[in-house]
Amino acid sequence: MSRHLNPEPQRCVEEYLQAYRHPVERRPLLPRTVS
């Protein structure tokens, strides 16, 4: 069961990070732009 849950959450995390990084980089609210 642990092995089956391993690839499932990993894929969700990668998709979440990719979808989160896109809007974050596009938004000017990033602290990097302020610096």
C-alpha cells in the first residue's frame, strides 16, 4: 500500500508545484521583484 501511495502523491506534488510556480512567477507580488 505504501508503494502505491508513493507515486500518487509525488505526481500531485509535482503538478501542484508547477501550477503554483507559474502564477507565482507571473505575479509581481514576489519578494524577488521588490528586492
